[in-house]
Amino acid sequence: MSLFDLTGKSALITGSTKGIGLAIARRMAEAGARVVISSRNQEACDEVAAQINAEGGSAVAVACNINYKAQLEGLVKKTIEHFGAIDILVCNAALNPHYGPSQTIPDEAFDKIMNANIGSAHRLCQLVIPGMAEHGGGAVIIVSSVAGLKGNRMLGAYGISKAADMQMARNLAVEWGPRNVRVNCIAPGLVRTDFARALWENPETYAATVAQYPLRRIGEPDEIAGAAVYLASSAGSFTTGQTLVVDGGGTIAS
């Protein structure tokens, strides 16, 4: 059996109608997982699920706004109704309503970032991990960011939330490791997604960023999806509490 085979596994992936989340959903389905496509827009979820099913995969669509606990509870309940259990949880959905110094961020925007990027992952883990443990184990993947590893003049609050995601993974890995639940983060560098469009579409910002990357380019969503499949599969069965940095070498270059 392939180390990267996910046949028979069910995967709940938030923010999976575009960008990194979509790539993870498609690649996990390709590896044999049954996937739940989720974002705020039901129509977008339906469209992605239909595409995956047409390609021979297995997907269902469940809309959810991660900012509301009741909707997260509904998302988990519907996933279990469809697939019986959740073997893989990918907390990918996040937001960043403020691009600028952290000292200038309005309270409302700060609270939104923390509630969405930390709070939703925390709540989903509370809802999902006990069931994973009861079924013999599982894998949780939190999509963090290299913004959580370094200071940034324009992404301060976002970086704080992403650093917290990494610590959340470490804590949960310690708490749930004895029950065979693994929890890890992926920290992407600049990736060609709509979420990061303001960074890679600006020629000056793009040039300054890739000049610091040994590979001299930004990443593609599939390159993050590969890391997620590794962490969810038998290939990653001895990996927990870690942050896998996938950034073209940006954080190791001077």
C-alpha cells in the first residue's frame, strides 16, 4: 500500500473552494479520501464538489461561516452524517482584513483575525478530535504561515494569529498523541492565491519577495497540497506537533 494512500479516510477541509484549500481537497480526493468541501458560499461548495465527483473522487458540499460556533457545530455534524467519522481535519480558512502596521489596526479587525484564524481552529479541534480518538486516531492539519515565524511591518496581527496556530498544534499534539491523534501545521510562504493577490500582483512586492527566496519564485497551491497529503497519510505517521515550512527557502536565506 502506498505511503500516501488515503483510501477509506474522510477529510473535512475548511476554505476549500479556492486556493490552497481547493488544492488540498482535490489532491486528498485523488489519494482516495472522501472530502467535505466547505466555505461560506454554498453554490461555490456545490460547484467544487461536483467537479471532484466528476473526476472520479468522492465529495460533498457543506457551507459554513467559520466565525460562528453554531455553524462549525453544524459542519461537523453534517460531515459525520455523511461519512460516519472524521479522519482528517484541515483548518485552512482564515482572513486578514488589515494590511498595515499592527499599531494601526482597529479593534474590530483585530478581533476578527483572532476569532477566525485562532478561534475557529480551536473550536473545530474541540469538536472533532475526541471523535477521532474514539475511532483509533486521526490527523489534524492547521494551515499557518511564515508570517507567524518572523516579524512583518504590514502583517503584524495576522502573524500573531498564525504563530498562535503553531502553538495550538504543539499543545494538541501533546494532549492527544497518546490517543493516536497527530496535529501539525503547514507554514506556506508566498503562494499564488487570491488571498495573497495583493502581494504577488504588485511587481515591486513580488520582486522583493522572490529575491529573498533561494528558488526565486513564489509557490503554487499544489505544492502546499502535497505537504498536506504527507501529513494526513501513513507517510507522516510519526510526525506530530511540527510546523512544516513550505516557502521556497525564504525563511532560511539571509
